[in-house]
Amino acid sequence: MEHLIFFMDDFGTRTMCKPGVEQPLPLTEFSFGLGGIIVPSESVGELSEAVLAFCGRWEVPELHGSKIRGGKGKFGFLKTDDAARDRFFSELDDLISDPRITAHGCIICRLGYRDRYFEKHPVASRWQMSRTAFDISVERAAKYARTMGRRMSVVYERTGKAEDRLIESYFKGLLATGTEFDSQTSAVHAPLQQSELAETLMTIWPDGKNNPMLQLADLVLHPLCNQPTKRPDRAYERLLASEQIIDCKSDDPTIAVKYSCYDGSYQEWISPKNT
């Protein structure tokens, strides 16, 4: 049966900031994100082959965002050969700029989340933030799937037994009880009911970085998470120009990338390199 698959990666530290921690912080400690790409199930094979062919042409084992951005390992030529670098990124843009790929995620300011929720959830707050990001991103992706008359599965990158068990428990929770957000504060977002989520969500499973679709999820999630810094981001502008961000796919404002808890002074990220 044709359906959608949400390939999900994570960005940053998935537990809330401890009391007393303040800026400046590295971006991976300032923000946490869960998200990546949503693709039709019938397109996974062709898109995966395109990634493998790209890696073969450039003689790299896999696409790894941080290594590409830093020109590390097999991507060292990106720092030494300008012509090759231009060709590489041109081909990479062509690879990602496929209309079958939709960028989506939930990005949370760890400092802002702590300030907003620590007193409410002092015991459960350590992992509550990752559940919030998972529930929001999956609920909105499911809502997107419903606009297309499809169901949806989730594939996430495995990171460790404890973390993987938590991710799968979040998914089971959505099926059993829904998002469980506060009914008053979440009403404006019109989250799907438990019955609608159970009707739409199919299954969830982990995979490794050798999965070509998770490699693309990694490359797409970073520019989404970089948005709160307000720094120019070529990758984000490309996604926006090609209308691949989920916000561009629907007139429903609740079918969109969610940025949460960037309040007050946290509206501006302060890089440790600038202090």
C-alpha cells in the first residue's frame, strides 16, 4: 500500500538544559530538533539509488552533514579544491531538490523549554523535551499525510538502546492516547485526536546511517535547526525556493515546521566564538 514515510534524524542534545546554564552555547546545545524528510513510499527506492550513485561518483561512503560542512575525512577535498567543491554542491543541490522530498521537523530552544516547563515537570523534564519534539513533528506529519489521503510510517536513526526505547514509547503513546497536550494551550494548533492518529500512523522502526534516506534527513534537518540563529543559510534558502519545506505544502498553518520556546532573549543565538 502506498503511504508516506517520515525519515527522522535528531539534532543537538535531546535533554533539557540544567538550571543555571545560559548563553553563549554551541548551536547543538542551544537547540534540539527532531525531523528530516517525508517521502512517498513508492519513491524510496529511486531516491535511495540516486543517493548511492552520488556517493559512488564522489567516492564517499555516505553523506554525513557535519563532515561535509567541516570538509572532514573523505570530504577533505571540499576545503582544498574549489572547482570540485562547486560541482559537489551543485550536484548535491540537484539530489535534494526533488519535489518528492518534504522537509519537516520540530525545533526547540533548550533554554527556553527549561524556563517554561522545569517547575511544572521537575521529575520528568529530563526526557519530556524529546517527547514534545517527537509528538509535535509526528502529529503534524500525520496531519500532512491525511491531506494526501495517505497513512504514514516513521523511520528513525538508532542512537542507543535506551534512546531507541524512548522513541518507540513515544510512538506507542500517540497510538494509545494521542499527544496529551494541554487542551487549552494546544487548541489553537488543532492537534489530531487519538483516533485520527491511530487511523493514520502505521509503524515505526530504526535504521542506521547507511540508510540513504536518513542521510538526506540529516542534511535537511540541519538548515531547519539553523534558522533560529538568523544566519544566512544557503541550504535553507534552496529548500524554501523549491517549496520543499512542509509549510509550503498546505494553507493550514498547523502543517508547518514548529519552532518552540525561542522567547525573550532566546530569540537571538549567541555563538561562543563571538564572546
